[in-house]
Amino acid sequence: MRGIRSARRPNPAYGPFTFDVRLLDHGRVRYVVRGPHVRGSFVVIPETIRDGPILPKTVRVQFGCDGDSDYWRTPRDDEPVVHNVRVHGWTDGIDPDNPPSGWFLGRYAVNLRDNGIERELTTGARRRTEAVVKAVVRHWSRLPQRSALVLAAAATQAAQYAKHEAELAAEQEAKAQALRAQRAQVRSRLSAVNGIARRRPRPHGPLRPGWVPVGLVDGQDRDMGTMRVREVEFSTALPGAVVYEVAGRRLEGRFTVGSDQWRPEPLPQGIRVTYGHVEDSSPFRHEHPHEPHVFGVRVGGLWDCERAEKITPASPARLSAHARTGVRARMSASDAAERYCSAVLRALALHYLARPDRAALQLAAAQANVRSQRADAREELRKLRQEQQRAERAARRHWAREAKYRSLVDQAGVPGSARDAMSATAGSS
């Protein structure tokens, strides 16, 4: 600790304050203040903030000196006493070149009672404390040692912050690497889409004439009887899909079965079975004409299967079915109707997959979706490229900050460091 000088700073409203200014370690400066209704120590500390400026731009004013106590519940040494109120804590975020005015003490500036309970400062104590803080900060901002003090404070946390910046830089580099891998996958998908667009369409076979019996089983592979199926037409709204009419003892209506062309894959591998005759290519249409009736109840909805090879006569066991209760209104179907609809959906999907022209229908669905698939892939590439560039810029920024912190660490350990500069300047004051 080294003293610099004593100074009297007149204040029109609160009278003169006497400052005994002393340099402490790590760029801190202690002001022992005496004045009307004020006595105690104020410590000015350049604020080193993680992810903040390399060299501190703001200061924190601490009330009292450091010791070995728990500062949350016990007072510091020589805490200021203002209007017979002991001021505890600190206030931060103060710009020394433009000190705030008015009601600016932070929420950590309190009156700590002897029983460890915190209380708000009285108005008089708060206003006089603010006046002292502003006077102290103004004096600190004009110290010839200011640059050395800031440098010493920054060097104190430099090693810790350098490690933090290196971790952030490595995290951003890993993110950029992952984004590069994602871009490669999307480029591969776009190439596949362009390849599908160049393939020659394959003619699909004719519709199967007449009614065909199709067996039904439940999720336990138990027999549920037979339904009759007739192919009505190739869907004009969904290329590659077939419209089926079904009939049975407890069933009548239509279903549209085809590849799930809305999935983000060049050649659709899934199956979508929709209740009713799909006449609109939008996947969000609420209901369709000719929706089937099961047990006398009109049912709607759809089944979207991600992979066709997962379908068996008994699996998936339970599929959704919604009973229509009005215009754009529906509720879950009964358990019996849902089990029966599940068997119908599985049987129709397998019936469609058994067509000999399945590959031609799959290609037709893929080529119908080439334009949107290509646009989606290009947009995704654009977004991924922007994210990758942001990650790479962030990594470079963090590495640059890490290098600056490392230079502070190196500078603090050689002659001519910030501490030496402060001592030399103090000796010449």
C-alpha cells in the first residue's frame, strides 16, 4: 500500500471532503474520506467483466476495505458511516468520465445492521453517499496512474478470462465444423434431387379392375374378417398416389394411398394413407370428400408412416381415427372403431406397396416435389452458410481476445509491468 496525497474536494451542497488516497494491489485505490457527516473508506476498482472489454471501461466503488470476513453478512473494515448509518456493499457500472447523477446507487448498497439484516439506506444517507462516490470517481479519473491501474486490474483476471475465451473459441470452431458437415449433407441431398429431376419418368401400370378381397387382422394378428377393395383412379392431386374404394360389413368409403412426398428426402420412402378422396395437394386440408363410414360414423384424418418397410399386417398396432361431429369439428373415435380403422389402414398400405409399378409411382411422387425440394435445400444451404460464417467470425474474435488476455498475463510477469508503473508514478507524485 502506498499513499499518494491528501486532497480537499469542496462540494457546494455537502461541504468539503478530505481524501487520503492510497494505491492498493491489483489496480485498486482506497480513498479514506473525512467530511461533514461522512467518515470511512471507499475503494475504487476497475471492473473486469467476463465477455466485456479487455481493458475495463467502468469502475466499481466498494464500501470499506477487504478482509477475511463474509462480506454478505458481516461488515468490511472501515466501512463508511454516513449520517450515523453504516453503508455496506458496493455500487458498480460507473463511467468515470461521466459519473451518474441522481438516484444511482446499486441494489447492493445497503445498511447492514449488527444482526446481519440488510436495510435500505435512508434518503439523507443515500444522497450524501452518492455525492461522495461522484467526487471520488471524478478524482480517480484524473489520476496520472489511471492507465496503469486499469492495466493492473485487467491483468488480475487475465489468465482466467484467457481460458474462458479459448473455450468459447473452441466451442465456435466445433459448431462451424458441425455446420460444414450439415452443408455437405444438404449439398448431397440437392444433388440427389437434381438427379431425380433429370430421370426419365417411368410409366405406371393400369388400375386393377374390379373388387379384390383383402384380409384384416388386429394388432395381435387376430383375424378381423375381410373387406373388398377397388382402385378408383390415380390421384390427380398427388402424383404417384392411388384412390381406393373400400366396402365391408361395417365399412364403406374411400382412401388415398401414396408416397409421403412432403418429407425432406429426394426419393420418398414413407407411406401416407388419407381418409377420403384427396383432391387438393395441400397436406393441411381439414377434410376430404368420400371419407369412410365405420360403424355408421364418418371418420377422417391420415396416417403418415416414415418407412414403408416397417409396415406389417399387425404393425403399427394402433393408428389414429377421428370421428366427424360437424363442420371442421371432430373427436377421437371409439376404441372399437380405431382398432378396425387401424387394420384397414395397414391392409391398404400393404395392398398399395404390392403393386408391380411401385417404383414408377415413387418416382412420380419424387419428381412432382422436385421444385419445392430444390428450393428448400438451397434455402437451408444459405442459412447454414450464414450460421457457419457467424461461428467462424466468433471463433476468430474469441481467439483474438484470448491473445490479448495472454499478453496481459505475460506483461504482468516482467519488469515494467502495471504494478511497477503504478509504483513509479506514485513515487513521483
